[in-house]
Amino acid sequence: MKNFKKYVLSNGLRVIFVPQPHSLATTVLVLVEAGSKYETKKINGVSHFLEHLCFKGTKNRPTALMISSELESVGAVFNALTYQEMTGYYAKARTEKLPQILDIVSDLYVNPVFDGKEMEKEKGVVIEELNMYEDMPMRKVGDIFMELVYGDQPAGWNIGGTKEIIRSLKREDVVDYRSRHYVAKATTVVVAGALDEKKTLAEIKKNFSGIPEAKKFFKIKINDFQKKPALLVKYKESDQTHIIVGFRAFSMYDQRRYALEVLGDILGGGMSSRLFQRVREQLGAAYYVKAGADLLTDHGIFAVSAGLDNSRAEQVIKAILDELKKMAAESVGEAELQKSKNHLSGQLMIGLEGSDELASFYGNQEIFRQKIITPKELAKRIEAVTASEIWKVAKDLIKNQHLNLALIGPFKDRKPFEKILKI
């Protein structure tokens, strides 16, 4: 039995309902196939900037204060997020306020005005956001890892752009980009929680009637090639070294993704995982260490991230590489395999207790044009993963020529890290 309903409107807009009759809160989420991988170098960061500008005023709510006041007056939680391949706008409120938040979120998406003065002010806000991330090495290391792996192409650029590009963006840049990507066929509206489906569908049809039905412009093909280990060291005076050790993987459409998910959990999915036990419990050299995959529509990575004692960075990187090598050298035992499957399935169900998480779960699948599977179906696919499948995917990915190390810490000499960077 399905836990969702899907509609495709005459203009191509996709609608997903995830009914939860007894839910105390309901979420409206609008997703669009637009993100940094759809940009050119000249306008890198425009997707994220556009996301900000949608909250600065609409035809029906001309000021940012009107938007935020109305959302807060109904007790809503609201935000927007920009990724490499999608942008999302959402609001969550108690169930009886669904009509109001649906009206506001759709207005943000369909009717932004892009006032010139507000645009110039918001440039300062976005630049300060970029400055904030520069002071958050635990997050910033992810940006430099993508730069290392993919270089000067959209997948390797910062989602937020650069300060120089943000300052140079013009109103016509934003309007043109939006006209190319914010179209009906590239948009999915998700409502999760308690809802009157007939009434809500009618409201969506009305509210999104003004969305363009134009052709969608697609992203350029990625260059995903590597023949030897790669290293990027960013110097920063800090009390901790933040690293990502990772490999090129495959797209989200690859059926090996379930085996890779279990592999990530075995290595670094919890406090009993191999890396946590080795790096934190045995060596006492890190607070956090985790592993997992980030799979997109045409490429992916499998990576380990950790925050390390500066004086022991080389030692810990060697230990991580050793655990990765073991993963590719021998099959996992049945008890450890079952423990990780149980952990993944349990975390999945716990993580989907809220309407916002449910909206994201179903919306992410639909926006990337995947065959939608329910949480129970996903748990079954995880349970079906075998030790031999994990071993095979580990051997396929954990290879010297696919190895990458990005780090931020108080290091000016990269040679010690070059010496140990091998599987």
C-alpha cells in the first residue's frame, strides 16, 4: 500500500501528498530543479541569491517584513535551501494553518518582485553568510573537497558563489536565470501531514496557475575523471584539523547505492562503527568521525569526514586509510552486517516522524525523477543487501586512483600528507 499520492497538473507541475491524518503539523515544500550545477561561472551563486530574494517581497506581499510577520503570526517554521541540483522553499505550521502557509509559500515561489534596492542590500547579507562559513572549517572543508574532486566546473564551485560574483550580479541575471529554470515541469509541490486532499489540490492549481510553462534548460555534462590521488591543504590557524577522505562513486540511480549506504554505516554510521571505535575510542584523537555517500544525478562521492587533533592528523589519516583498505580487502561478517542494517532502518524511521522530514523524503525522490519508494520499501532494500554486494562496491570504489584528501588546519607543508596518501 502506498503512503503517498501523486498528481501531474496540465501545466506539468507535479504534486505529492503524504497524508498523515493525526499529524499535529503540516508542511508545504516546493522544490525546483535549479542549483549551482545549472549555473555558468559568470553567475555562480545566483541560485542561492535568488532563494534569498524570494523572501524580500512579492506582488501580494511587497516587503520582507510582511512575509515574515504573516508566517510568524501563524506560528510557522519556514526557510529555504539551495543545493547543487535543487532549491527548496518550505513552511511548517499546525495543521489548521495549512491554507495560509500554502498561500504564502506559493506566493514566494510564483510572484517575487526583485526590487533593485532590496537586491543590493541582500548582497551584503549573502556575503556575510559566505564570511560565516569561512569561519566554520567543519563545513568549509566540504566546499574545498568538492573543489579538489571536480575542479573548475559547476560541481566544483561553491554553491554560494564568491563575494566578487555576488557583488557583480544584476537584476537581469536573476530574472533570466529564474525564467530558464523556475518552470512548471521542473517544479514539485509536496504537502505532508493532515490535509483535505481535494481542497488542497484545488488551492495548488489556483496558486500555481501563473507559473511559466516554458522549456527547462538543463545543466552541462560533468567531467568525472581521475587517474591518481589528489590532495588539497588549506592553511588556517585552528585548534582542530578538519578532513574529508573520499572517492568518486556513482549516481543516485545506480542500484549499488543500497550496498554503499550499508557500507557507510559499517564504517562510520554510529558509535559502534569501525571508524568511531578506531579513531575516537582507541586513539582518542577526534570528537566526530563519520562516513557516507552523497549521490547526485550524474555523479557521486563516498567520503569519511573527521575533526582531528592537530598534532595527530597524520596518524589518524593513516588509521582511516587503513580501515578503508580493510573494507575493500575482506567481506563483512554477518553479525556486523545485520547490526548496520538494523541501525540504518531504525534511524530512517525515527528520522521521518515529522511532516517536514516526510515531505523532504518524498519530494527529493520526485524532483530527481526517481521511482518513488516508501520508507518501508527502502528498509526492505537495505535489508536485502548482502555481504558480497558490500565487498564488491568497496573494491570498485576504494581505489588508489580515485582517492582524495581535503583538509583545513594549521599546515603550510603538504609533503607529509602526500607521503601517506595511498591505499
